[in-house]
Amino acid sequence: MFKKLLAMTSSTQMLVAMFVGFGVGLFFGESVGWLSTIGNSVILLMQMTVLPYIVVSLVGGIGKLQKSTAILIFSRAGAIMLLLWLVGIVLTALMPLSFPFIESASFFSTSSIEPTEPINYFKLYIPSNPFESMAAGYVPAMVVFSIAMGLALIGMEGDNKKQVLSFMHTITETFSRITQGLVKVLPIGIFAMSASAAGTMGVDEFASMQVYLISYFALCLLLTFGVLPWIVSSLTPITYMQAINISKASLVTAFATGNIFIVIPVIIEECKQIMREHNNLSEDGLTLIEILVPIAFTFPNIGKLTVILFVYFAGWFNGTPVEVTSMPSLSVSGLLSLFGSVYVAIPFMLDLVHLPSDLFQLFVMSGFITGKFNSIAAVMNLFALTLLTVCLFQGSLKARAPQLIKMSLGLLISTVVTIVVCRVGMGLFIHSPDVTSGVIANMKVADKVPTKVQRQFPEVGKTPSQPIADVQTIRQRGVLRVGYIPSNVPFSYYNNSGQLVGFDTAMATKLAEDLKVEIEFVPFHKDKLAASLKAGFFDVAMSGLSMDINQMDRLSYSDPVLELNIAIATQDHRVNSFKSNESILEMEDDITIAYVEHDDKIADAKTKLPHINFVKIDAYKDFFRQKKVKYDAVVISAEAGSAWTLFFPGYGIAILEDKNKYPVAYAVAQSNQSLLNYINNWQKLRKVDGHQQQFYDYWMLGKGATTPQPRWSIIRDVLHWVD
């Protein structure tokens, strides 16, 4: 058995290792997660020679060119690269046609308000310190440095140049031999990474992204096994099967490792071999292959461009699809941003088309599997670019009208078939996810003190008033009375069990626990808050209260508890219309925006937006539960708005461009200085010890709202050998 395995080709060994690894991972589950250490070690070994290989191959390859030849190479390769980029951008823009219709929503995400770190193009491309660039892994900067050295050698003559070129050639051969040796242990790394991934990657965690994953896989497979090899076979002497066969080992390696960096030497050797088989490789062609692949690697490839599909998916999933007019700017800006890391580019592109970054965390989570598919598209892109450029350089490119028409029709038909099959298939088998309201509606407060909840609103002048209670009085009577606003999601609302829950409900329960008293919740109307506190109906109001400057002379606010972000909630298909100041200014006169609080900010908005009708409503539920559309949108915090969209997934949140914040606090009667001092000091303590952050993570971000299940495995769920 072992001898048969050794007799296999390297690509076959890698395939076997990958599938065996998947099998081991499915069998043993999370217990084989430690194998990722072995896999990562092998990958790091494979990377050992790549950066030095790029430097010496570029310096040596460019250095032995004639000036006219170098100009010819870069101009022709650049033209082909632009055409391949165009193909990738168009196909990526067409794939959203395969998305079915669903409704969904998500908890608030801090990524939607965090500033995007700009790409430092100077460090990325300018090797002011080549050693720093190499240490930091700035491949584009190292390529610029290597090209500069190579171009300098072109203009030199004499024995010194020959010695440098000879040294570079020797070092290139040395690195190539090291790479060939390391390839022999690569199946071990592929097995380890596949087993670890299959054992730890849960199926359920990708459930909400299944539409994106399926369409993304289809796009990458179409490019890898359809579009790119078809273009090569249509325009060059290389057949379709030859294009697939020479790339097989590199595709398997890239898929298994998610890394195209380590297969650069393999791509170079395979391109040389196939051109030799067609007796179409001159000395200049050989040099062209050696320098073109490393240079092309530093530019965004089609595999990288496919991640733009995630931005289209984010818009679709958010209910605010990217408009057709925005697609050209998204494509161009996305291409430029992808010169850097995709993890910087995606937030940039989401912000560019005014989409919240809520799903960026899912993009990161799915990066392992999507990275494998965009890696194979990237590898085939390098093969196609190199072979097309070499054939053009050698004069064997067949760019005649019949071939071009046949190729175009073939690409069009294959694209249409792929989109239709994905659309029909996902429409049949993929439906809207489980209603997310079930999650937030079943969240609970961990009660540690006896709790009583009143539902009847006390009325000033009718309900008997009570003396204002300081801290000592509250302890003596054994009860803390807390005012709350019903249906004020996610601060205070009733869950499916009829329990009063929410962020401030949890904070109030903790406050009562620390005071060693019971707790009683009393409802109130916000416009009667000061009078209710003065009448002693409750001791403190804790219910997502924005600090109202008009009430500060009638009650006392505690130090700010949270800073919330002002946003606009509206129907999904209208979210984009409320994201920019320009689009709001261009709105029609019959637009009505509701608001519950922020009277001072609304007053300013009325002067700036006289064509919009602002209407004050009693509660946010009046907007979200409206049967006839009386209000087009509502001013709300992004945190609360996100929670409401869990109940009503047909609505979405637009965070305004200026990202205004406002504080929320607790309120006590103006004369109750004792309780105010206690609450301020108590709140500082609970911020420092992490209790407030814990409640915030749970009620605002949804962390811990669902219980994670152990990864399914044969050994646990089928054989029941382990618990």
C-alpha cells in the first residue's frame, strides 16, 4: 500500500491526502483540531524559498533581456492582464442574478461603525527599505525592487554582468530544487489541514451564507474549469485538456492549502514544459515565463476579484442590492483596493456602496473554504496569463474572427447555464432562514433576586404618590423600584414567555442584587418621566433613555451608560436612499420620517430638510407594526434598530454618514442626590469588572444568545464512543 502511494504522481498524492484528511476529520471531529499545527508548519516550510525565488528570478530574468524585448513583454502582458480582469469583473457582476429571494436580519455589529484602516500604498509598493519590505512580506515592493535591479542590469555590459546573471541562475536552480524536495512532504501538510478543517468547521455556522457560498463556488469553478482554459485553448495551440492537465498539481495544492504563493515555481516549470512540447519555446520565451509569473502574482488576480461577489451578497442579504449604476465604481475601486489584503478591501468596498459591515465577520469566518476556491481560480489565471502572453510573444496566438466568435458564444452559454442552474437550484432547496425573532424573543435575564413586574401605568394626579427614596430608604423597605418603557427593544421588552427582559432590565437586576433588595419594575411614558420620578412612582428609570436637554432642569441623569449611534430604519429596499446626505436631500416632498426622541436634533434636521415631514410617535413599535404605510422611516439608534429588524426582517438600518452618537443614561428625581451618587459609583464599578460589557455583548451583539453545538462527527454522533 505504501509503495503504491509513493508510486503515485504528486498531484494524485495530494488528492488522496486531501480526501483522507476530510474523512479523518469527519470521523474524529474536534479531537483532530491539533493537526492544524502540522499543516501550518508544512506550509511555512513551502513559503521558505518563495520570496527569495521571486527576487533572484526577476533580477536574473529581466537582466538578460534586451531593452526592446522588455518593453514588448510588459506592454503585451499588461494588455492581456487587463482583458482577463475585465472578464473576471463582468462574470462576478453577473453572478448576483443567481441569488434567490429571502428575508433576514442580524444583531448590531460594531464593525458597522468602526473606521476602515486605509491601505498604505507607499509601503506596499515603494521599497524605501527593501529589507523591511522583505521582512514584512510586502511582495509588491520586493517586485518593484527586483524589477529596478533587473532593468539596471539591462543597460550593463561586461563580465560583471555575466557573473551576476550566472549567480542568479544558480541560485534560482537551487531554490527550485529545494521546492521540489519540499513538495514531497506537502501531502502530509495537506492531510493535516484537511483533517483539522473537516473536524472543526461546523456546518451550521455557514447556514446563513449558503447562497453566497454556492454562487461563489460556482463562479470560481466556472472560471477555473470553463472560462480560462477555454480562452487558452481557443487562442493558442494548447488544447483544453492540456491546459487542465498541466495545472492539476498546482490546482490541488492551492485548493488544499488555500495558498498560491507556494506553487509559483511549479507554475513556471509546467508552463515551460507545455511550451516545449509544442516546440514553441525560445530562449526569450523561457525568460519571459520566469519573470512573468512572479510579476503577475503581485497584481490582483481573477481569484481575488471574485471576492467582490461578497459585497453584492451583502447588499442582497441586507435587502439593499448594489445598484447597477454603482457597479462600475465598485469594480474599479475594488480592483485597486485588492492590491492589498482582502480583509482590508472588503470593509472598504462595503463602505463604498454604503452597506453595513455586519456580514464582514461571516466573510472572515468563511475565508478558509472560499480561500480554497479563489486560490484555484488564481492559479488558473496565472497559467492563462502566462501561456497567452508567451504565445503572443512567440507569434502563435490565434486571434481570428471565427475563433473569437466561437469562444464568445461558448463563454456566454456556459455563463448563462451556470447562473440559471444556480438560481433554479437555490430557489428550490434554499429558503428563508429560521425567523431570527425566535432568538431575541427567547433571550432571558439571569434573575438572582425576587422580581415583580407591573404592567399598569401609574398616572400623575390619580395614582397615590410616594416619598422619594434614597439608598438607605430603599434598603430598609427591601425593594428597588425601577421605571421601564415597554417594547423598548433591546433595553426593556417582553420575551415569548412574558418576562420583562433586555439590557437595562439585566442591569437593574444586578443593581438590586448589589443593594441586596428585591426589584419591582414600573412602566412609564417618557414624556411624563420627570413627573413620575417626582411622584415617587419608581426610584430610578433604566430603559435606554437618551439624555434630553429639555428635561435636565426637572430630573437628574446619571453618568452616560452607553454611547449609541443615530441611524435610520426603513424597509430593506429603501435603506440605500437614507445612507448619504445627498440622497436624503434629493428625496421627494411626500416622505415622512417618524421619531420618538432627539427633539433637538430633529429640530436641526427640519431646518436643513424642509421638504421632509417629521412626525413624533409614542414608541418605535408604532413604526414597525404599522399596517398601512404612514411613515417611510424612523430615527432610531443603530443598536436598537438592529434588534427591531430581528423581529421585522423586512426592515434594514442605514447608519448616517456623519455617524452621530448620543449618550443614554439612567434618571432619578432631581433631589435624590444619594441614589444618584450610588448609581454613578456602582456603574463605574460594573464597567471596570466587566459586568456591563457582558450584558452589552449579550443583548446588543447577540453573543451567547444561541448555544453552540459540538461539531458533528462519526465517533460522537454515530458510534457514540465519546460524549
